[in-house]
Amino acid sequence: MRYVYAALLIHASGKKVEEDNLKNVLTASGGDVDPARIKSLIASLSEVNIDEAIKMAPGIAVTPASSEATAPVKEEKKEEKEEEEEEALAGLGALFG
């Protein structure tokens, strides 16, 4: 994955993804460099439009949770608790009845 991330970083910086660029990024990150992997990645990416691949990639939509979505859950818990308390009180009333 480091090789793919390096390629994406190079692409994002507007430079062409080439062997020398990949080697430089991987070396700068402190990782070991495998020339065979670099050549393999370059060959794999030769026919890929990286921008299109990123657009087509399935992503996880991250949206902040709204307070409205959590509010009903809290109300339901509160209602359940109130019902339990009422049932408990009704049971006590039957004892003293």
C-alpha cells in the first residue's frame, strides 16, 4: 500500500508518477524501496487515469451525526423508563390496595 499511497501523493502534487519520483517519495518516508514493485506499479498505472479511478472508487460517506437523529433514541429510552416506573408503582399500589 505504501507504493500506491506514494503514487497518489505524487499525482496529487501534479507530478507524473514515474520510477524516480516513487523512489524519492518512498526513500524520503524512511521505507525500503523495492525496484521490482516500483516497476510493477508503474506498469499497472500506465493505462489508468488516476483521477477517474479516484472518482469511481467506492467511498464511505462521512457525515456528522445530527442532534435530531439522536434525540428520538433518548426520548424512547426516557419513555421506556417512565413506563417501567409506572408499572412498578402500579405493582406497589396493588400490595397496599
